[in-house]
Amino acid sequence: MNRYHLDIIVGGPVGILTNLIEIEADGFDYSNSGSYKFWKVVSEDDIGIKDREVIAMYPIDRTIIRKIENDINKLSKHKSK
């Protein structure tokens, strides 16, 4: 599981603001429609094919991925030692 720190740009002619968002997901990819899709693995079969559930989508042209923390489950285990 990874933690993604995003800035989502909102606003228009009056002003531009950003919403800071954190998402915990197994991965992300982008679609041809111009969106980032963040997903979690729901199940995996015997040959390694994974079922994914999309948990969030954001437009690529309004999303800045600021930081990715890889495998947060391992990070929290190391901190507790």
C-alpha cells in the first residue's frame, strides 16, 4: 500500500486554489480520458491476475502528485521497532 500526496487545482477566473489530499492505494494509472485512477487490489487468483477496485479519480491536467510514500505498511513496522 502506498500513500499519495496530491494537490488538486480548483478555481477559475476569480482565483486558483489547491486542495491537499492524501490517498492510500496499491497503485495508480491513467486513462485515455485524461484521469489518474487510484486503485486497491481486492483479490488475486492463482496465476497472479489481480482484481482492482478504483477508489479515486482525478483529472490529470488539474492534479499534481507531490509525494509518494512507498509501502506504508512496511514503513510503520520499521517505526515501531
